[in-house]
Amino acid sequence: MVNALSSCMPKKILKLFPTPSDCEAAFYDAIERADLNLMSAVWADDPDAICIQPHGPRLAGFPAIRASFAAYFSVSANPGLKISEYRRHDGPTLAIHSVYETFMQPNGEPMPPFLATNAYILTPNGWRMILHHASPSPRGTTAEEQGVARILH
């Protein structure tokens, strides 16, 4: 039996993301292109999936997360986005990545960065995002703002 909510939700498009980094690249590509289908493919269809956008509430479950990105994409033009200072822990079934997200203003100037934590789980259909949590970064905390190069090994 199909309930009313599931009958109005679009079906997820399955894409295979063989690594957590492939899933993360698709996540940020979806943001830059405002591509709701790709964004939907990135997320685990799991009631425990969590998304916390800067200054936003905690959204739980795929339907709430998808609705949030649909609303964002409907009012946001291509923001331009720079991801920097990757820190990664990739385990056999869980991966946690920490990055700085810098969105560009329409005039090309960077906005203050956000700190983001992204978590990925290995599913039977490849890697999927299970958590995205972004919050404003205090000014002066990125390597670029400090004028130093951080090399990751």
C-alpha cells in the first residue's frame, strides 16, 4: 500500500558513487548546478540522514532534506563555490570529511567561509551522504586568511 506522502515524492535516481570522494564531488557539483536530481542521488534514503545548513534547523530524513534543497535551488542562482582544506577519514563503511566552503557573491568576491562536516556510508548501491552540517567559520581561521599553505598528505 502506498501512502499519500510517498506517492507525491519523486523517485530517487540511483547513481553509483564508488568512493566517498565521488559522492562528495557530486554533492558540491549539485550545489553549483542547482541540480535537485543529482542532489537527491547523493543522499542516503534513510530516516536518520541529517542536514544542518548554516543558521538552519536540523532536518532529518530524505524527504525533508530534499525539500530544503528544492527550496534553496528555486531561489538561488549559481553561487560559485570553492572547497578547501580537506580533512578526511575514510573507513571501510563510514567516511567523515571536513572542509571549508566558500561561496562567491554575484560580484565574484568570496563570502565568509563555512565549516562543513560531511559523513558518508557505504550502501548496497555505493556511497551515500548521511550527514551534512555547515556553520559559519570564525574569520581568520582558514589557511588562506592566515597566509599559510597547508599541505595534506
